[in-house]
Amino acid sequence: MKNIAKDKVNNFEFKLDNYNFERIEAIVHNHIGDHPYLSSFDRIAQVETGLPWWIVVNGKIHQYKCVDLLRGRDFEYGKYDCGTLIEDAYAVCGINLRHYKRKNMEVDEANNVIIERLPKLGFSQVSSAQPGDVIATSMGGNPNHLALVLDDERILHHVVGQYSRVAAYGSVMKKRTHSIWRHKKWQPRMIEAINYDLKASDYEENNI
């Protein structure tokens, strides 16, 4: 399909009049240079299509399933919660974690499922946090919440009754931190993909 965008270096646009969209299995395009992740505008467009997007860089294909933007989600346990936010954040980076079905929050907390499942998903406990790590937090009992470390001062998480959001990783949250976990496939550069997604939310909010 011919790219009809005016700025063909930075954008692509197709003429899709009368096209059978049910035939589309994935959207594939290449990035110039060493840039393997979906850009902010890629993420906005991907969510609109609801399809997997593949990026070709230096002869290698990087596949990304479609997940909703990470920030601004309504809380619904088992569908949009702290655990699914971690799953989808990793999917944006190209790491597809298994989704475990939930029972209810009280039962899952009592059975300590958060800590039991992390090693099964490929996480190992570490002593200090770096971007991309997952922290498990507790209010005094078993850990009942997960958050993704963005940098030394910020986390991405989803609390009951709130939208998923970026929050400060300050003294209160650090005191509640039960343990820190790192995935075996995580690469430091992957935080770029999550930051692109967060910028996509900014663009959406400002109607850019």
C-alpha cells in the first residue's frame, strides 16, 4: 500500500476507502535508525485500530499486541487493576506476561497470590529498585498492590477507586514497599516504550 502522507519520513497514511478491514491481521511499518518501540503517535493509532502492530528495525521484527493506554483507566478488579497494568506495561515493551484470573481482592490478598505469581511470571527479587522493576506494597498484612518503577521519584500504578496514574515514589510508598522484583527479560532501554505510552496519554488529553 502506498504511503500518501505529506511527510513520508515521519508519518504514514494509507487510502483505505472501500477496504475490507476484516482482512487486516496486523499493522507493520519500519522505523529509521535503532528505534524498536511504538512511538506515542503509534500507540494512539494502535489503540484506535485494536490490532497488533509490528515494527521492523534493522531487519528484525518487533511485535506488540494492542493494549489500552496505560494511564487513565477505570479500576475493575481482574480487568483493569494494578496487576493488569503491569502486564500491559510489559506488553508495550514486547514482554507478554501470562494473565492470571482473579477471585476477589480479599481472597487473593489472604492467599498471598501477588508474591506467589511473580516468580512464575519470570520475576526475581532484588534489593534495590531501578526503572522497569515492580514493587509489591503492603499496608501491614500480605502484599496487596503492585507498582511499576519509572525512575527514582515516580511510579505507575492503579489503586482501587482511582484512575491508573503516575504518582510520586516518596517516603510513604517506600515505607509500604514489601519487596522489589525484576523480570528476566527486562532491558533498561525498554522504559522508553512506557514513556512513549505515557506521552500518548498527554496527547490524547490535549487533543493533539
